[in-house]
Amino acid sequence: MKTFKIYQIDAFTKEKFSGNPAGVVVNADGLNAVQMQQIAKELNNSETAFLFSPDDSNSDGLIRYFTPQSEVPICGHATISAMYAKAIEDNLGSCILRYKTQVGILPFEIIKEKEDYQVIMTQGTFELSPTFDPIVAQQLLAALGLEHSDTDERCPIQIASTGHSKVMIGIKSKEKLNSLNPDYNSLIHLSKQINCNGYFVFTFDSDDNDVLTYGRMFAPVIGINEDPVTGNANGPLGGYLIQNKIIDSKDNIYEFKGKQGEKMGRLGVVNVSVTIENGLPILIKIKGEATVVFKTEIEV
């Protein structure tokens, strides 16, 4: 038997019971995949992160992510949560930690200010798939409860990814966004057809000058009907906006804030930074705050 330390962290917020909750096992050495899946299912957050000691000299450690249903390659809010928990557990100063993930070794920056922390996650390589053909696009819209007239004509429906892909669907109205009631079974069927787990519906219809977009993210095929605040949706959104020239940025870095979770009563903010070269996104980072909800231990 070994004692494992577990944190429950709300990411992309400083208010408990808002933002996106994630479990974090800070000393996961010794756990196997079955045990990690059981812990993730027991905690029942959209994702739980497991931190392991490094297995070579090229990184500071290894991190794995599980939904209650399956392992996923990368997760934004669980990364923010994991690095926040590690910073508290080890009383870290400002630093950059390089962690091995299923999408490669990524640098995670911990910023210490006034005895608290923010975390910057460098995401994986940005990829943008071709626009869906009209028949599939219509099936996607119908499953989400949308009409073509609801969509923002500037925004093609296509898959964007920084390691864990999402379908990007831009719409005109925040009111429509908050009224969505998707057909989850249809989304599950479509996910298997298009090989993409998540659907990120967003709008520029913002009532806050500091916030560019509001969004909602649905991923029922991996057991997450709706995710409150999604780093691996807002980050790729930044690359999508730049590559499609929906946003006109004359600088080599474009930064914006995306809000999510309003409909779920778990509002959070993702700070997105996109480095641009020759008009294309070459590096995407997300920054977030976090707060500890509770800490506990289990013996396995």
C-alpha cells in the first residue's frame, strides 16, 4: 500500500466552485493505468492529472491525463491545475518545468506573485484540418441544435488542434450559445465518424471589452457532455482565428481572453497568446489562475 496525495483544483478562476475542476495526484509513481482510471472515475472530474518522476534526463517529469472514461493525450485545465498543485506542494518559486506528455515534452511556466501562482502552458503544435463538406457540417449543426443562419459567416467549420482536437463552430449570438441543448448521442456518433472528440461553439458577442469570445465545449464521446472551461479549445481557437485571418493582427503576438462556463455556473477565463510568423500561428500559450478546493490522501 502507498499513500497518494490528491488535490482538487479549480482552474481558470480564483473563486472556489467556479472555473473548471480537476483532480491532481502529485506523487503518482507506482500507479498503473487501471488504477489511474479508477481514481479518475472516483473523483469524477472531467480530467484528473497524474504527476510522475522523470524517466530520463530530458524532462522534469511525466504527466498523464484521464477522464472518468478514458485516457486523453493532453488537457489544458488539468495542466494548469497540476502545475499549481505542484508549486504549492513543493513551495516552488517562479520557474519553468518541462513535462513529458503524449504530444511531446512541453514547457510549463510557473509564476509566483504575492505568495500565489499563475501557470502558463505552452501547447502542442497547432494543426488546422480542411473545412468540412456541407453535408457533414449540416449534421454537426443539427446535432448541436443550430441552424446555418446561426453561424458566423467568417468562421469555417473545421477541426483545430494543439494536441487534443476540437471542432470550431463560430456563431453570432451569445443568447443562442447559452440556449444550446445538443443531441449528445448524435455528437458521439459524429465524433467516431470525424475522429474528433470535442465541439467548441464560440461567439464574439461579448458584453465585456476585455473578453473577445464566449464559448461552450461538448465532448460526450469521452464522457464529458459539457466541459466548463477548456484550455485545449480556447488555445486552438487562437490559432484558428489567426490562420483563417478572422482576426487582423499586425503584431507578431496576438493575445486575447476567452470566457467559458457561464451556462454551467462555473465561469472562468483563459488568457491566450499566439505567436505569429508570416501570418501563421507558430506557438500557442494559455495562462490561467487556480485555487485549491481541497486536499486529501488515499491508500492504494
